[in-house]
Amino acid sequence: MKKNILAPFDGSTNAIDALREAIFLAKALNEKVILLNVQPTFHTVHTKIFFGEQDIHEYQIQLCRETAAPAVQILKESGVAFDVRLKIGIPKDIILQEAAKEGEEGVRLIVMGSRGLNPIIGAFLGTTSYGVLQEAPCPVMIVPYREPDDNAPELP
């Protein structure tokens, strides 16, 4: 049986909420959280003219570190075991590839936020979360977007 929980992370408030749910489940199941950050390829005609492959890769690593920094801090404070993975490509496709890996590399569950930015699909699911939900090889938990409440207590 596959173990561990995949938590795609784009730095959004909704992704932080989803990460907190993933941590809760990881503690209950005594498993590890796989924090996944997907960066774009940046392979366009213009970037290839002005930047070398090494420069682009270093920039992707920098973006991943900056994006994942709050999540890494939350994970460290939680005491849950975790890995951070940087992948390059289309988020939906990369999330599905990571979830479908065989053996201990695969995951039992994906926990992700719903951004709700796609007007065609509606206010409930973003394009990536909708695509993952439709094609995932394992259960998917979509953490709904919630409006910030300045009077609400801070969650652990």
C-alpha cells in the first residue's frame, strides 16, 4: 500500500490551508508530507535568446525556495516528516505524475487547495484542482477556499 500525502503548494493562502490539513492527516496516519512545488518551464523563444539553460534552472530553484519557504517553516514547526520536491512543467500533469509513482515514491492521498480562479468551471474549483480531481490515481482532498476573517483565531 502506498504511503505519504502529496501537498501541491503554490504559495497561496488556500495552499497553506490545504497544507495544514495534510499535516493533520500525516500526524494521524504517521506518514510523511511530500510538499510539491511546480514551476513553469520558461522555454520560450525570448527566454532562450537572452538566458542560458543554467540561468533558467537557477531561477526556477530560486522561485521554488521563495514559494516553499512559508510551507517549510510550517512543516518544521509541526514536527511531521516531509520532503520538498521541485518539478518543472504543467502543474496538473506533474501532480498526477507524482501521485502515480510506484512503490514508496507514490502517495496514498493528494491534499490540495481550490483556487477557484477559472470562470468557466466556477468559483469552487480551479483548473488544476479540477483536472487532478478528475484524473488522480488516488483519493484527492480538495480544501475549499475560505474568505479571510480578521476576527477568527489563528489555526495551528
